[in-house]
Amino acid sequence: MRRMTRSSRSRRSNSPRGRFWSPLRSISSRYQDASPWQQRLIMTGGAFAIVVAATAMLTWAHKADIPGRIAAAAHAAAVDMTLKAGFSVQEVYVAGRKETAQPELIAALGVKIGDPILYFDAGAARDRLTELGWVEDARVERRLPGRIVVTLKERTPIAIWQHSRKFLLVDRNGHVIGPEGLDHYSHLKIIIGDDAPKHAADLLAMLEREPDMLQRVTHATWVSGRQWNIRIENAIDVRLPADNPEAAWQKLVEMEREHGVLKRDITGVDLRVPDHTSVRINRKPQPAAARGNQT
């Protein structure tokens, strides 16, 4: 039998009886005297140690096939372990939000102040955020010990889609944003027709080449799934061909510059047939005052 010396008895007596290793105590003792970069390393290592300990506790509860109440208690103890270590959500920082409604954003994140940050699923939160109408892309990060950082890339609306008696914003990719924020974009052109959002970007690219004519456009209707009808000043319908509508639109622009065709008393211009333009005259009787102004 090994004989215990005085020095060995002294060393053993100085150590607390029954003490076991704790990740919380170990992290705390090392963290206080560390430099900032060392603190970040300790925090990361400490978080890993706590997750390992908590996971081991939950795995034991599962493999032991213990009753649900005990398993729930084990899970609660694991969560409590992370909270006591200071790993709880204390701040949620959001960058890039302009139009996304705050209640929808909070609901999509699925987190509140005080929640255990190590159990927050950043990937699932990102997936929920990108399902919101305004959000094109998102990045969600956990920054230990208690900060969540969200960076949003919101969509840019280019037109208003009139559909089923509703007005909805759409972006260049044809994505329907929804009615939220419509008041801020009332200056955008209105498009009508099934699948019109998918073709809105090409339409606007064509119209924007002639800013003066663009200002006179009231709305555009996607017809038969293949071509645009454009309403000018809410009075004249311009029918464009399915093939090469840009050339037909440019032809109309030149006709207006040289002959002022859109200033005449007409109700439509048909440009669907190449090398042929059909103009529909307004045959409704004019009021006497209007006839007098033309004499």
C-alpha cells in the first residue's frame, strides 16, 4: 500500500472534496484574464464544450429510453446549462431592411430576447426569411455569446401587377412581392394579364429607351400569352407583334415624331403585321365644343 506523506495529504486536503469538472467554471476562470482575441477563442471553445455536454445529456436520455417527463427534464437542464454560461440572445441586429414589415421579420426569425442562442437554427431562420415577399436573400449569423446579426437583400419593384382585383408589386425576375409598400411605388407602370410579371422586365427595357413615350404609357396588357398591348394616355391602344416588338415600338416612336400620329383623333394603332400599320379612327360623334375647336 502506498504511504501518504504529509505533503500529499496537504495537497489533497486543499482540493475541494467532491468537486467535478464543469465547463461553466472552466470558461469563467480563463475568460477573465484573457486578451480580447483569446476571449473569442475561449468563447468558441466553451460553446463547443457546453454543446458536447448538453448533447451527451440528451443522448443519454434518448438511449436510456427513459420516460418523457424525465427526458424533458434532461433537455431543460441542457438548455439551462447554456443559459447559465451566458449564451442567450441579448440583441438582434438587422441590416438592409427598408420595406420588410418588422412583425413579419420577427416571426420569421423565430427568436426572442433571452432564448438560448446555441439552440437557435440560423439556417432554418434564413429559409423562413427568404419566403417573405420583400426578401430576395438573407444572411443570418450567431455571434457568441448573445448577438444575432441579420443582413437582408430586399427586392426592387419595377411594376404594379393588376390581378384578380388586386394591385401587387413585382420585381425584374417576375417575383410577386405583394401589396405591402404599394403607396411608395405608385409611380410604377401597371401591367395586366396572366404571366405578365414574367415579361415585365423586357417590356420596361424597351419602353425606357424612349423616356418621352414612356411617360405617356398608362398601362400594358399581356395578351394571349405572347404579346403586349400598350395603352397610351388612357385613350389609344397600341398592339405590338409577338416577334421583335422593339422594332415595332421604335417605328411608332418615329411616326409620332414625324407625323404626330398619336395626337390625332384615333383609338388604336396595330403594328402586328410587319411593314404594315393599321390606324383605327375614332368614329364616336364629337361634342359640339370639340368640333368648334377644330375649325
